[in-house]
Amino acid sequence: MALAVGLPLGLAGIVVGVVFAATDVWEPSPLHRAVDDYLDTVGLGGPAPAAGPGGACPAGQRDPAATLHGLAATFEHHIVSSTESGGQAQVNVELTPREGDRIEVVLELSRSGERWDVCAASTGHVWIDPD
């Protein structure tokens, strides 16, 4: 009897292992990883991560972290959509403050080499063509 029960359970374990091994694991793009890393730090109330050497952000812009902290001292975030062309990108994000309603924000990023830097943040939503 024990063999009869053990065999189906063992077979079920093999099937489950194969199903999990065959499933694709989604890996975020370098752009989305940069946004997540940036907003994870800023969303906890911390300062913005330093821009990379030779950063591509235009000089004289307002600090995006200050803009975000002006909207909410702390928050969680969710990337809604993004578009990139060359070394420029725009990312629509929803911020969820600990208190209050969700806030739609657009982040503008520039790429220098393999690194994306957040250059600007503003409220609103940029239309991104899904095609």
C-alpha cells in the first residue's frame, strides 16, 4: 500500500518540478530596474541615488527627488508604461503615498552608456503608443 501511495506522490513531484522549471521568469529591463532602484530609495524618504559619471541629464533642472518628496514624503510605486528612443526615456508611474490618493507621475530619464539616470519628475501622464 505504501508503494502505491508513494509512486503517485513522487510522480506528482516530478510533474510540478518540470512545470516550474519550464516557466519563464520575467526580468525587468535595465530602464525599469533603474526606475525601481531610484524610486525604492526616494520612496522611503531618502535622497536620490547619485547620477553616474558623465551623466546625460541637462544642467539646471530641478532635483526630481525634491519634486517627488513635495508630492509625498514617502510612497510605494508601480510602473505603468514606458517608452524610450535613443538615450531618452519617459516612464509613467503611479505613486501610492502612505496617506492620500494615488499620484500619476512622469519620469524623464537619460542614458549614459549602460546607465539610466532620472533627470526630471512631473505630475501627469504621457500618452505612450502601445504599438
